[in-house]
Amino acid sequence: MARRSLTSISCCLVAVVATVGIVACGSSDDSTFGDGTGGSSGGTSGTSGDVAFGGTSGGVPGDPNSSGGVGNVKPVSATDACASSNAGVDALPIYLVFMVDRSGSMGNAALSTKWTPAVAALKDFFADKASANIHASLAFFQSNDICNVATYATPSVAMTNLPSTAFGTVLDATKPTGNTPTRPAVEGAVQYAQSVAAGLKNGEKVAIVLVTDGDPNDDCSPKSSAANTGAAAATVAATIKTYVVGVGNGAANLDTIATGGGTAPHIQVDTTNAATTSAQLRAAIGKIKTAQLTCDYSLPAPPNGKTIDVNAVNVNYTTGGKTSTLAYSADCKDANGWHYDNVTTPTKIIMCPSVCTTLQNDTAGGKIDIIFGCGTAVKPGDPPPAVK
């Protein structure tokens, strides 16, 4: 999803409604969130249009329909008098670097329970509409130049916005053969992930997904032991995680690699039959996707000389036809609340843990509306974002 540009500016504080689509992979219960009054607000979907910002305005405290005022949690709607303009923003995308084992042990007698169902699950993920807002790349090991890290740093499918059928075409044309040079493959994936990360905006995340059926096996120097491979993943684990998905029974040392990548234990996929392998691999990718999804929503940048009134922002969550206004909670004591990344110079809205989990697991087409201009809703006794 492309971010929309600001189209015009007015001289006074008016409302901005930012509608954000949720990327998710599970189930949700919309009863998690109360609106503070037992009711819900409707009509919260904003449409793209002019955006206006202003400085602090003198609203009436406690009246959520008064621009600049701060009040208790009440339903806030884009149709309220204090809300009139809107701008679209997007949830931050995630980037997954897939490194897939195509060694001989993925095929041969195990072709029907390893390679074939693994390919089917990967193809489903890459082409699934639910993978929107995810970017992915795809590389394989071994290569013809088995120990050359550079051959693994150039993926067969470069970083691409999902859904895409390009991955399926490459997967269908690839066959398993040869040894298992996991260490140079992971080093190549690290190099490519670093190049991707260098071009990302603040808050966007990249991770490596290693899919393999067993222990490293090659004649490279240094050899692809689990310890050496884990050490390669550990070089970037502080910022780029490596998730390890084991396909088959030879994955005893894969926890060592996952530990290096900062994601232990590894995720094991059963290969009892093709249907089980495909379903579990698809579920494993879903878990990784959820782990990487952020609950940060970028605020539109204010124009020159203007600032956002931090006491005039509200966040609505809509799912299954029900809309709830979430309370501001600076320290997330209200786990269903939200807060700013920086209350003095905010650039993002950040969801607290419980609401974040629900957003990640929402498959009902839910959305977040960030409404600017109306007094910020807080729970009784909780402080506003900023005391004037």
C-alpha cells in the first residue's frame, strides 16, 4: 500500500482521520475493547482528502467534541463537529528474506512429504491476499558455487510486494539436489537482509526465514556446523531476526541456529504426510508473520511551522461492524490502549500489548481510524498526553 501525500493545509486546527488496514493471520474477538460508555461510534471510515494541522487550541477539558479538550473514554466519530478532514496512512510493512533448502534430502524418497508440500505451502503464502503489506524475497541453497556466500546474497526473486505469483513460477522450476551449505546460505541471506534494511524507513522491519530439513552438511571452510551457522545469524540478531523452520526429522541442531538468530526454539514441521507438512509450514509462516508485524502507525508529517495537538487525537478500532474508541495510556497500564512514540514530537501511534495482539489476529477486515481534532479520550484518573 502506498502512502498518500498531504494535499492542502489550512491555518487552523481541524480533524484528520487516518484509516489503516490491518494485516493479520488469526481470529479476533471484538468484545476485547470497551468504548467506556457501553456504546459504539459509527461512520469512522475516513476518505482521502485535504489535511490541516494547527498549534494548541483551547478546547474545554472533559468534552471530547471540543478541539483540544481531554475527556474520559467516549465514542468519538469522524462525523463529530470537531472532525472534518482526513488523510490515509498505512501500517508499517514487513520484509521477509526466505532462504529455502533445496538439498538432495529434501527430495529423493522424501519428495512427496518434504519438497512437494513445502513448495505448495510457500506458493500459497506468497500468492495469498492475506499477505498484503508484506514484502518477501526467495533464495535457495545449495547453488552451483556451493560455498560462495555471494551466490546466496542474490535471491531468485528479489524483494517483492505480496501477493505475487512470481514466487510460484520459480518454485515450480526448482528441484532439490546436492549438499546442505547452511552457513554460507545464511551469511548470504544476512547480506541481502542488510541491503534491504538499509533502504527501510524508521520502524520498518526485515527478518530472515530459513526453511530446511536437517543439519548443515558441506565441505566449505569454515564448515556449516550448527554453531557456525548460528554465529552467522547472531551477527545481526539485534536488528534482523532469523527464524528457523525445520521440515523433517533431521533438525536436532536447528535450535542452535535459531538461538543465534534470536528466535529459539526453531519451528518444527511434521512430515508424516504431505497435507500435514503443507498445513504446518503454512501455519509456521503465519506465526513468523505475526511476530514481525508491528502495531505502529505513522502520523502524517505536519507542514512547516505547524504542530499536532497531542491532546486532540483519538484511536478507533472497527471490526465486525462494531467500533470502539481506545483510551490513551502512556505507560500501557491499560493494555487495550495506545500511546505516542514521543509525546513532545510524535511521529507514530503505538498500540499497547493486548490491542496489538488482537489487531495482528484480526481476519475480519478490521481497521484502525486515527482521528485528530477531538479531545483525547482517557480512562478516569489517567493523565492526558500532555498537561497544558
